[in-house]
Amino acid sequence: MINRILEIYRGDTYRGDRGLIFEDIPNLHLPSTTVQFSVKKNPEDEARVISFPINGSDPGNDWSEPVRRIVVNLETGHTQLLEGGIYFYDIEINYSGEIITAASGEFIVIPDIAKTVHVVSPTTEASIYSNLASNLESLGASLVGVVSLFWDTITGSPNGTVESILRFLWNNKINGLSTPSGNRLLKSTTDGNIIQETNVSISNEGDVSGIRDLTLGRDLFVPGKIVSQGNLIEGDVIQVKDKNIELGKVVSPDEDSADGGGISLLGTTNKTFQWLKAKSAWVSSESIELPAGKNFLLNGIEYVLSKILSFPGSTIPGRVLSSNGSGLIFIDPPSAPVTSVNGETGAIDLSDDYYDKGEINTALSSLSSEISNKQNISEKGMPNGYAPLNMDSKLPNSFLDIGFLNLKDTPSSFSGQKSKVVKVKSDESGLEFGSANETNNYIDFPNAIGDPVSQLGWVKYNDGSTPPTNGGVGGGGLGLLSFNNVNYNAEPDFYYMTSEVGYGVSKEFTISNVHKNSILEISFDFITTNNCETNIYVYDIGKSQLIHPVNNRFIEEHPFVNIHRQGRFSCQFQTSTSLTYRLLIHTKSLGDSSSYFKNFRIWTPNINHGSIITEWESYSPTFSNFGNSPSSSLYWRRNGQNLEIKGRITAGTSIPSLVGSFSAPNGLVFDSTICATTQQVGFAIRNIGTANQSNILALGGESVFKFSAESATNGLTPQNLSLVFNDSQVISINLSVPIQGWGGTVQLSSQTGDGRTVTGLVVDHTSQSMTSGTTDLKFNTVIRDTHGAYNTSTGGITIPVAGDYSLTINFPYQTTSSNEFRAYKNGTIMDVGGFWLSSGYTSATLFLANLKVGDVITVRPSGFSPTTSSNSTKATNISWNLIAGGYQVFAKEEFIGASYYSSSTQTTLTSQINFGAKIYDTHGAVTTGASWKFTAPQNGYYQLALRISGSGNIQFTIFKNNSSFLSVARTETPGYATGTRVFYLLAGDYLDVRPGSSGTVNGHVTASSIDASSIEITKVS
């Protein structure tokens, strides 16, 4: 709708191009359209001063598309009807009975006498004279300040000329004023004869003063300020358009000027809301009530909750609120059970939300009476308050009323219920009866042969990939899933058969609050003819994350079909703060799979404690001052915190008169607390001689054993070996010595070693001229070697603990074209190690399986004979780590690891690489994006394995806590590199990997692509 203010002169004519024009009126071309123009004195008036239709043929009108123009033509007869002032107009359009206001607004009429510069017709000019000469009210003399009854006297006749009127006004009114004060408004006297000055003055700048009371018939518009020295506003309702109210608006506001400011509501007692300087706060004299659903907030959090969250320990699950004497703090709940309430003991009905003290006492009193009635006969028939035992010395169930427990599904008789137990409900709201195999177990299992699978919630799925990506649901799955008794002696068992990759079965389960952030164990008995690789996974439903349990490979792939195997499997995983999970039995490879399961259980692991005892292993000690060509046949093992050695040593010839010694295996160091001074730790028995027994001595902090003769004056002082043994003597060794860092009783698992992480890092290379398949690559400086496994002279790594190892080599420069290096075990080629590239630098990471104690690993060129270049930086190195193996080690509480890859290519990169696509992340340790980082969730040693595809000739560095830490890999043309490093992190330390110069790091949507750069970080100890 159009809204405009129109302005016309009274008595004037407006036609055609001078008419009142309204453009772009819609739908004027429609049939049966009529237009009406009307004018009212007031908007609410029903009566119209002017009203007439407008036709499309009127001058200036064009109702056709797309012009759509309406012109209102006003004749003199129309405007003569309007006095000076404001009117209101409407243009109404009738579209086939529907009336729409197309335009409206104010209609300002300017009286004829106010016209100063305007060319008018003779008719209009005559109208002006007529109006001035009229003696009607509101016309004639009244237009210039005199009433009409004097008109004849003034002009001599009612039709006096304008000239005589104006002359009279000058001579009798304006010129007749007393000496004017200036800048004053004029008014006529009550009799109309005299014009007088008023007290109202107007300055040249437009300021008005001298007004007392001011009554306005319409609105007051004040673009500036309203300044009042008294009470400014009185009224029933005050409305302010501005949404911000300022109080205390003074020249220099401060805390003192604001003190006491606010809002006061007068009443019998005043209600105030004031800001008080002394309290630095707003203070209300009255209570404040909020409607339902509204809260007081502190930093966007409900106030009471915000205060609770501020108490120490509030973010740790499972804690309770307690007073510590100076305030409130969250503490661990008491571990001891509650045995009494307000001094009363016995069973309490907890079926309702809560009971007060009186209700509890009543319940206990009632229970006491019931027990007294039941147990009123003794074994001897005496009423002394004891229940009678039957012939089997058991208490009949008829003498026990367990109704007070409010158990779900309480049986009326215990007959046939021997397998049932009382347990906590899954929602932890009370107690219920359940099957015995559900006790301490989150997995339901059949109670009878033939129970339907759907009853217990096991389902088949088809994921299509490994590790599974859909959380163990969907796709339907193939194969057979049932409960029967084929292989477990007519007892209920769980049977599953499939032969397809990516298929599996899953079972959802819910844990208790007490098992949040805990280690749980999955265990089951099995009989299988499966030759597919089958893995166990857990899907965290609450966090939508797949968990890889430690040692989760249930069955390894092998080529033989229908080979019967049975046993017990177990693996462990760590829960999060979630309560719901899904167990997955997942087929990774193609083959034939038929498996029967029994005694499925998910619960806290059974933890064994004891001393670590390893298998006996042979070793060759280093001799000092034992004569020429000594030899040995020695064996060692760990027994708790002690190293035990048994065997024989054959002394050499020409034993010198010097203190002789032989070394402990693997550089083990004697405990400096227990052996703070030299201690006798064993005996050496000679095969000949008068004194056939000698003392074996050890001193804390050392790694070699020394001797003293039994006949020595001071048996704790090492002696020259020539005083203890003769040349070529055979000596039987039997000793036990405490080792630094070995504990006595520890938590155990089925994995082993000597109790320490096996790891090493050797850097710095000196140029070598190498022969293909013969020369071993050597590095010079040992940074870390937990077992003294590396020989810098030969370049060999002697395996100290049996198991699977990872080996990483960062090669130095050389001068020949591309060829390959290989790993050798005991001089026999093993696996591809890496490739020389045209620019002469690369790196590779190998997996070396089933290494035995004493195996020697070396790296040699294969198919070419290069000359390497010296490089003294840590970027040139060899490192190794024991991944799994041994006999008995400290049990690991959890697996910590993360694997990510780059799903898109990153160009001109100088900051950290964004490995943004997750494969797995057991602890949510990685922050993706431009600030990518891995944050260590626990203290310990971590292994980082890096694979880069991208620009050539780029050095990549690990940054720890935003500072350069370790070089890890270098790309050469065509731009591929791998690298592995092991290092120690504190919980909260964070890592990222950055290029040394601007370059490209490739990415791909699939992790298996050669262009997908990737990173894997694993806690190894």
C-alpha cells in the first residue's frame, strides 16, 4: 500500500499532469475494477468531505499493464470545500467485490492567503479578495487578527479593497504598538482593537522562552534533550521507545555518584532495587521469584549447578558431595557397606523413593516381629528365638520371609530354583532373581537348549570391511547363528558359522556405573574348525567409537580346513564414560568358519599377582682378567627381583695377578640399595684344588661379578683372580643378585620378557664402502639400548627377548642409483628394508616376526654395492622395539593407541600436518584440523610410525609441546618416506609432525591408497 503526504492550495485546480499521481497500482486491468477517492477531516470520521469515483478515461489515467497509474483530478469546486489544515485521504479499489485500500495518507490544504509566490488565475485571485472581504466567522478580518463585526468600520464597506485592509492593519494594529521589546509573539486584545506583545519570545536561533503551561492537541517531537529542574513526568503509563535506560547521567559519573542509585517503588514500605558502593552489588529490598522453567544463570549455567561444578572433584564420575570442614568437596564413596541406619540394623524396604527415620524404625520393628514369629523354636524345641534346622542341618525356606526385599519375580517356592541368584537389576533400581551364569557377567547366555537367538539379543551383520565401520549392525549378514548342544555335552552353547569377509555377530550390553573408565575382560571357551582370521571388537555406542581390545585376534588365518581346535580365549578393553556397548565377533578373511562358544563372560579381569619367573636362557658373558681364551656355558633367568645364573666357566691360561670378573646378561645393573656395599651373592665351586669353594661378589650400580677365595682374610674384598683360580680350571657358578628396577610381587599376565621394555635407538653414520649381500650397515652413537643389544663395531642387533619386533632404518646418503636394502637374520636374508632413491636418502619400517633370543639382525645392500655418506645428525638412525613376546611380564592395564590418515591433499604446508581421518583412537587423544595434535593420556613410552607421500626433499620433524623434538623421516624424489621413533611422554604432553620447508602432503579418501599419508601412535610401556 502507498502512503504519501499530499499538499494542495485551497481553491486551486489539479488536472492531468498536475493531478495527484499514484504509480504501480496492481490489478487495475482486471474486469469490474472500480476506484473511489475520498477525503475525511479525521481518520475515524464516517462522513467524507469529498468522495468521487475515478475512471480509467480520466485525464492522466492509464490502467493498462505494465503502467498501472491512477491520477486524481481535483477541480476548484473540490478544493473550495476544504479549509486550511490537515485532512486524510484514501484511494479504495474494488476488485470484483473485494475492496482494497491502494493508497492513503495526510492531505494538507494551504489557505489562499498564505500563498506568496504563485501564479493564479483571475478566478482564484477574486476568491482571495472575497475571503478577505467576508464578514463570516473564520474569514475576512479574522484572518489578520480582527473580528468581522469591525469590517465595515475598518474599510467603510463590507467589500473594502485589500489595499485599505492592509493600510488599516498597519496604521491601527502594527504601527499602534507601544515601543516593542523585540523577538516577541503578538496577540490581539479581547476586544480585538489592539495588537499586543506577549511574554513569549523567539530568538533569532529559534529558541522559545516565556511559555508557562503548554497544552498540545497532538504529539510533541523533541529531537534534542529535555532538561528539567523539577519533576518532569507525571502519568499513569510511561512508555519509552529506546530499549536502554541510563540512570545517574552526570558530567563525570563514578562509583560515588552511582552509590544508592536504582529504582524505588512507593508503598506502605518502599520497594527498592539499588546499587550500593559498599557492597559492590545490586541490592533488592524484596524477594525475587522466577516463573516455572526459568533459572538464575552464572556464565550460562544454572546457578546452583554452576556452584556444584566449582567444587573440587566434581568432574570425576562416581563421587559424592561431602563437607571437609572448610567447604564442600567431591570424594570417593565409602567402600564399606552400610550396616545400620540411625542405630537400627536389619533389612529395609527400599521400594519407595525414601523413608524418614520414623518409617524406618517402624519397618525394622515390624520385621523384628516377623522374624521372632518365624524363629521361635530351637533345635531342641526350646523357644529361645532360633530357627530349627532340618535333618540335613539346613534352614528350611519356610522359616525365611524374603518378601521384604521386594524382589522382582520372587518364586513362591525355591523348588527347581537352584541355578537362580539374587542380583542387582540392570537399571540399578533394586534386586531381582536371575540365572546363575548372569552373575558378574554382562553377556546373556541360554538357560536351556534351543532358546531362541532373539531372546538374548544376538544378531548377524554385514559390515564389508575390517576393522568394522558400522558398529556391528546392519546388512543382515550370512551364516548360521543358533543355540544348541552339538559339541558341549548336552549343555547350552552358542554356535556361529560363516565364510564371508566382513560378516559377524554382535551383542549389545550395558555396564554398571562402577565399571566406567575401567578395564574389562572378554573370555569364553570354544571349539572351532575355523580357518578364517577372526577378531574380537567392542563398539562404544555412547561415543560412536570402535575399541580394539588388547590381543583381539581370536583365530589366525591358516590354509588348513576342518582342523579341530578348542581352548579358552580372553582379551581386555577399556571402557569410557559410556554405559552401552556392543560385542563383535568379526570375520576378517575368506575361509570356512564354524565355532561353538560356551561360558561367554564380560567382567573385570581376574588379576594374578606374584613374582616374575622367566625361562632359563643361555648367554655369553664378557670376561676380564680371566686369562687367555676363557669359555663358558652359562644360563640366566629372572626370579622376582633377582637375577639367577647357573652354569660353568672354564678359566683361561696365564691368569694375571689382577681382579678378574665376568658380566651380567644384557647389561643388567645390581640394586644399589640392597647391595650398597659389596655383598656375597653366590658360590663358585672348582673341580680341583684344596679350597674348592670361592665367593662371588657384587656391588650395587655395577654389572660385573668378582671373586674372593674362601680362605681370604676379608672375603668381601675382591681378590686377584690368580689367588682364586688356577689356569684352565672348570668353575661351577650358582648365584642370585637383586637387579635395579626389578620388583618382587607384581600383577602378571601371560606375556613375558624380563620385565623391561625392549627398545633401542642408535644414530650417526660414518661413510662405508659396501659389498652387496655382505657388508652390514653400521651406526655409531647409542642413544637408548635397554638390553645392550647393539654392537656399533658390527652393526648387529642381538635379540635379548624372544618375540615380534619392529625395525626402522633411516638410511644415509650414497652415490649409486636406485636399489634396495634388506634385513638379515643370522646372515640369512629376511625382508625388504627400503630403497635407495636417485637423491640417495630414504627410510623404511619392517615387521620382524618370531625372533629368538640370540638372533642377530643386520641390514645389508642387496643387488648393488653403494658407498654411503657420513651423516652425524639424528635423522640418520636405526631403532627397534619389542612388540609382543617373551614368557611373563607385567600385565598391561589397557591398550592406548591412535591411527589417522590424511583424507585430502595439503599444499604449501609449513605447519603441522592434519591427519584428519580416524581409523581408531582408543582414548580420543587426537585433535584434528589446522591445530592437529596427539595428547598423551598417560605417562609412558610411545612409538610413532609415520608414512608420508608428497613433495620430495622434505625433512619431517616431531614437535612436542609446540617445540622441535625429534627428526622422524625425509622424503626424496618421488616423495615417499616412512619413519618410526620411540620416546617418553608425560600425561598431557602433545605431539604433531611438521615439514621442515613448504611442501605438499598427499591425501586420499581411503586409508589404503598409496597417496594417503598416515600416522600411528601407540603406548608401548
